[in-house]
Amino acid sequence: MSIAPKIVQYCGICTMPLEYCEFSGTQEKCKLWLKEKDEKLYDEIYGVNAVTAGMEKSSLDDENPEKKDRTIVKDKSAKLEAKLEREIKKKMASRVVIKRIERTKRKSVTTIFGLEVFGVDLKKAAKMFANRFACGSSVAKNNQGQDEIVVQGDFSDELYKIILTNWPNVPEENIDRVEEKKKKKGSDS
């Protein structure tokens, strides 16, 4: 006796099974996606018959706690959706700065700031840069107390290309390259 495996369909928006979209916080977008993709399945899940089939006994004079729960879930999902929108806007407004800082004589250091906003693990990135360029690379705090990657050497052009190839979620127009030269001391002799 063999049991056929159950086929689970996943949402294209929240990537959860279709029955759990209401808990994702993007329920309205999920509904629109499902309606465009499969009208029959949409009616099966969100149609009037599907909603009324789940209700056993509902009277007008009694308060329906299930209805309260639904409004709370809708309020929470709207808040979560607004939060996701804010995060996306923040991500699109933030910048990744690749700065070349001149040290003594002909030595220089390259710092990368702002990658963590795009979901990049800074420690893994620093290790990858160290292996790629055979140099020292670490995560350190800058003057503002925020994390940045410090790579020993002048690799600003190569780092720009590596960031674009390894992390496609970092937009090219959000990457800035800056060069900071060391101030020379005036000589009186």
C-alpha cells in the first residue's frame, strides 16, 4: 500500500504554502498574485464558499471571536507590510562606499561601508576579500561606531567588480568610490 505524496503549492510573493499567506504580512499581495496565476485555486481558497464552509454557527447577537482575530491579523499584516515597504525604501536609499585611504609612503587601505544594509555577512565578505587578494582583511568599527570592512591594499576597482558579481541585490548606482589622500605636513626647512 503506497500513499501518494501531497503536492504543496507555494506562494510566489511570501514563499509560504498558500494556506499560510495570511500569516506572512503580505496577504493582499499574495491574493493578487494567486488570482492572476490560478483563478480556480483562488476561488477555492478565498472564495465565498470556502469562507462560509469554515464557519459552523454564527449569530448576529453573539460576538464572533474569530472575526476579531481576523481583524487583528489584518491590522498586523498591514503593519508588517508597511514595515517591509520602509525597509525596501531604506535599502534603495542607502549607499555602499568603497574608500581608498592613503597611509604612509606608498601604502594604502581600502574600506567598504554599507554592505550590511543589503544583507551581506561582513565577516564572510572580509574573509573572501582576504583570500581573493592574499592580504589582511577584517571587520572593524568606524568613527561613527558602525561596522566596515578594512582591506589592506588598494583594491577599490576590483572590490567594485566583486561586489557587483557576488551580491546582485546591491544596485550598481548605490556604490560610491572615494579616494582620501593623506595630508602632507608643511616643511619649513
